Amino acid sequence: MPSNYGPPDLARDVPAALVKLFTPKMTPGMRESMSRRMESPEAISLCAYNAFLWSLVVSVPAAAIVLLTLTYPLTMMAAGLVMIPLMIPSYILSGPSRRYATEQRSFLIDTPAVIGALSMSMNRTPSLERAVEMGTRSGEGRLQKAIASVAWNALTGETADLRRGLSAWTSGLDKMNDGLRRALHLIMAAEESEGEGRERLLDRANSIALEGLKEVCERYIGSLSFPVMLVFAFGVLAPVMLFSLIPLLGMENGLVGGELNLGMLAFVLLLLVPSFTLGYIRSIMDKNPLRGPRKEWKMPKDRRALVLTAFPAAMISYAVIGSLLVAALAGLGVLLSTLIVLGPREKKGEQDTERSFVDALYRLGNAMLGGQDLERAFEEVARTEHGAFREWGLKIVHETRTDRISLSEAVKADEEIASRYPLLHQNYLAVMACAGEDHLGAGKLAVNLAQSQGDVSRAQAKVRENLRPVVDMMGTTSTLFAPAIIGLTGGIMGLIGDGTAALTALASIYVVELAFIVNHFLSGLDGWSSGQRGMRSYGIRGAVALGVYLIASLCGQTLLFHLL
């Protein structure tokens, strides 16, 4: 993050006394990664120091104003303002570490394809330079680009030779890429071997690459139990319990003597708690070893943009009627209706679709091992496969004939598969790149990659089975139990007077927001961030939660009326 982006710099150099404090912690791997991104530690340090100065300029006067003008407990916001000058520079200084970790995780997706391409080329022609060239043409992932950068440095003389440059680069890999490191060293050793010895080394390199990806996936699966329970406990149950106690706290003889600050309550329950919960959920998803690169959000250019009309609808309703409850229900009604009517439907049979592509890759490899060329084998598999691959494969074949492009170019240009199944997309590209050199080697690579993909699919099924009890409980709680409990307690022990409508509006927004957050979390776990659940599922879950809350609230008020 260069310091010339954002507000103007308040300082051109970091004071000597603070250089150590504002220097990011670096490792050899991080330095190499930063050099490829054209980043420098000095620019990061200066950016962090200027952010520290700007945050002091803004937060210190703001904290003083809060302390002098507001009353307790609003004065507690001053503590948060004071922490800003420490949090922003720390976030900037940790940027290289975060980007390095993201890059290392992205290497995992490309490892089987790259190692397979390197092994195929090395088995055909024992040349490390030619093998590296083939590996860089096996896809467009970050691993291919990193190895291409190593080869370029060797070509331009920045490193002594390719072998030394590749060995130095592997020493900077993270622990999660131990399989990639060992596989690359075996391939370099295979260049100096002959006959069966070389073949054994290359087979071992392929098996290590496949096992490394499988082990990382299993470790990720084992680490999910505690985060899921933590999200369920503090992101779902704790706010629900607090919401259930709100009416009791606000009663005349309650714990706070009938004075309840709904503004502060809305800030905590509608903004603070969901923000921390959503941030923690995103951190869990980002550690997914099979997660593709995060795409930039773009404003949709279709009818889904109509969800933004919920805010004008709420403001118009409040201006006309003057009721927070009516305004909240009007805004939520427009939002949920738009999501249900215009949002894409949930993709059914996602696992069957992925299995069809894996089976097709396996059959493609066997056909090429039988002597067929890539185009003929691909078309035969597309016409004989009965799963979801059939429609996609025939579409690709049609594009190659109408647009006069190669099969590899057609697959590379298909963004749908690249976004839904990044690992499968890389595998198909690797096989097609290798087919131009050796059909038999590409067929063997396709079979190995299909086997690896099958292992990954079984790992996905395992995580679903292990987490199913907690996931089902979380979904049911956010949709049925939490809205019902909040509605009943709010109806039976509701605040007397003007606070009842405001509390009901606040609770209505909360139950819909909770349903959205849980749906987003379950979508990431079930589909491994593949976007399996469409926007329609958010609208349906939110509408059910809101309906349950309103019905429970009416039932609670009716019961209170009969008791009185």
C-alpha cells in the first residue's frame, strides 16, 4: 500500500525513534512476494505512520468532544476513538502478512496441476527450463505467475540459475505448502536421474502434491468445530438472550428503572454485534484452502438493484405515518419481496454437478490414455456423459467451431466454471495445456487430477457431516426459535407506552438481519464459498423469520390481554 494513495502525507519520513515501531515484520517469503507486487517495506512503514498522524488529528478532538458533551454511557465511545490511532497503523503494517497468507493459500489450488505439468514435461524431456515453461502454461493461477517470475529472474540474471532461484523460492513457502516444496525438489532431482529412477521420482512428486492438498483440507475441516460453535454462541444465542431481557430491563421496576436507551441498543444489536460476527465469519471463510480469489464487488446492472428501494420506502412511510414500526416493516417488506421475486434461485444439485465434472475429467484422461487426441476425447465425453457436464461440454465444443478458437481458449474464457469451481477449472486448463506436448502424459495427468478432486469432494462431504448438527441447529434457531422467543417475550413483557412500537421495529430488523448473517455463514460452509445459495434464499429465510416474530409477538400480546 503505497503512501501516495488516500489523504496527503503529513510526514515524508518516519522518525528514527519510531522506525522499529512502524516497520512490518518480514520473512524471506514475504519479501519475495512483495517484490513481485512491487511493494516496499519503507512505503508500508511511511503509510502506517501517516495513517497514525491522521487518526490522531481526527480521533483526539472527537474523543474530547464526546467526553465534554455526552453523558454516560455514551462517553464510553471515547475509549473506542482513542484506540483508532493504534488500530489503523496495525492493520496497515499487517497488510503484507495478510496478502502473503492469501497468496500461499491460493498456491494450494494450483499445486496438483502445476506439479503434474512439470512432471509430464520432465518425463518427456529431462530439462528443468522446459518443465518450468510447461508448468507456467498450465493455468492462470498465482502459483503459475510466481514460478514464471522465478524463471524470469533467472533469465535476466538476477539469480545465478533457474535451479538455485527455484530452490531459494521454495525456502520462502509457508508451512501449508510443504507438499509443493518437496514436490519441486523431487522434480529438480529427477532432471539428473534416468529411466525408472526418474519415473519413480516424478510419480512421488505427484503423489506428494495430491496428499499435501488433501492434508491441508483435512486440517481446515478439523479447525471448523470451535469457530462454528463460537459463532452460534456469541453471534446467535447471546444477542437473542439479551433481546429477551430487554422488556424486563425497561419495566418501571426493572433493573434500569424504566429508562432504556433504544438508540444505543440499536447501535449495539443492529450494527456492533453483527459487524463483529460477520467479520469473524469472513475470516473463517478466507482460510478455506479451496477458496478462489475474492472478486471485487460490482453494482449489479439488473433488476436486483431494486433492493435499494427498501430505504426510500422506509423513509417515505415514516414521513407519511410517523411510526418507526410501520417504516421498518415497509422497508423490510420491500427488501424481502425484491429478494424473493428477483433474486436468483438456489442452485440445486451442486454436489451432483461437481461430481459430473470430476467423472468427465477422469473419462477424458482414460480416453487420451487410449490414444485419442484432446478434441476428439473431449467431444466424446461431452456426448456420452449424462450429468451436468454434458450441457457445458457441448457448449464448449460449439464455441470452438463457431468462434474458431481452440478448446483451451474456450475453457479459459468460461467465467461461470472459473467462479463456481476454481480448482476444476485449473485442472481442465492444465490438462489441455499439456495435451499440446504429450497426449499420453496429459491423460495420466487428468486421471491423477480427477482422483485428487474426488478426495477433495469427499473432504467436503466430511465437513458437512461433522458440522450438520450445529449447522441445522443454527439455521433453525435463526429462523424459528430466536424470532419466536423474542416475539413472545416482547409481547408478554413489552414496554408500556411509546417504547413498544420502537422496540418492535428494532426487533423486526434484528431478526431479519440475524437470518441474513446465518444464511451467509451456512452458504459458505455448505458450498465452500462457491455461492451455492442464491439471493432468493436470503429473502425466504428473512421472510420466515420476520413472519414468525410478528405472529409470536401478537400471540404474546393476546396472552397478556387475557391475563389482565
